[in-house]
Amino acid sequence: MEVAAGKVLKQGGIAKLSVVGIGMRSHSGVAATLFECLGNGGVNIQMISTSEIKIAVILDESQIDQAAKLAHAAFGLSAGK
């Protein structure tokens, strides 16, 4: 089988943040919590990928630390808890 591809594009300076857990199957609102915390924090999502147990977002590399801190706080995973 042949696939006719026009061209390949690449982009540097991106990072991936994932929320993973088997409990996502039975707990609604995980995606909403993630998107809300990132949106309120001014983090721009370039791409979203989902499965039954994972939500992954592609972000500017410069925003990954902020995004991770926001997600940790939103899901109660912040240091000191």
C-alpha cells in the first residue's frame, strides 16, 4: 500500500503534558478541569489527543512548567499536600 504525502512539516519548541489514569473511565470532568485550569492560566493548547485513560495536550515549550504547576494544583497534586 502506498501513501502519497505532499510534504513533512516539523516544529521545534513544543512540549506534551498528559493526564493519565484508569479512573478517568468512571470520573467525568477530568478534561474540563484540565482545560479550565490551563485556559485560566493563559496557557495556549496547540493540539489535544485523548483516549479512555489519557488526555495529552501539546503546548509551547516555554509554558510547560506553568502548565504542569496549574494541572498539579487543579488535581490536588501540589507539593506540600
